[in-house]
Amino acid sequence: MTRDEFLMLLKENNIDESAVVFDDPTKDGYCIRKNYFRWEIFFRERGKEYNLTGYPSESDALAALFEKLVQLKV
């Protein structure tokens, strides 16, 4: 899954795109970033990171984040 496909799926499922943060170390929300040799997803609130999970590719991380957001319906 590419970022464009991910964002399209968010729109199709009425999930707020602004809840997702790409590669920004300061914003709160559901985050995705590249960290050395893996991609990570996590939730950041007030500068603290929660539920960090690593994936081998951006596609895998985006798919996992999408599934999480669908379950939460952010």
C-alpha cells in the first residue's frame, strides 16, 4: 500500500486524515515513521509515544495503521 492509497482508504472510510502524522517528531496523533531499517507506527500524545510497533516495509506499516484506525473509527 502506498501513502496515496492509504489516504484514499481513509477518505472512503470517513476517517479524519489529520489524525495521522507522517515523519513529524512533534505532532500528536497516530504516527508513522522510518527508523533505521524498519517502519514504526505508534500513538503520540503530549510528546510521549505509546504502543510502538515495527514493520519491515512502509506498506506493511500503513496496512497495520489503517486496520487500527478502522477499528477505532477516528
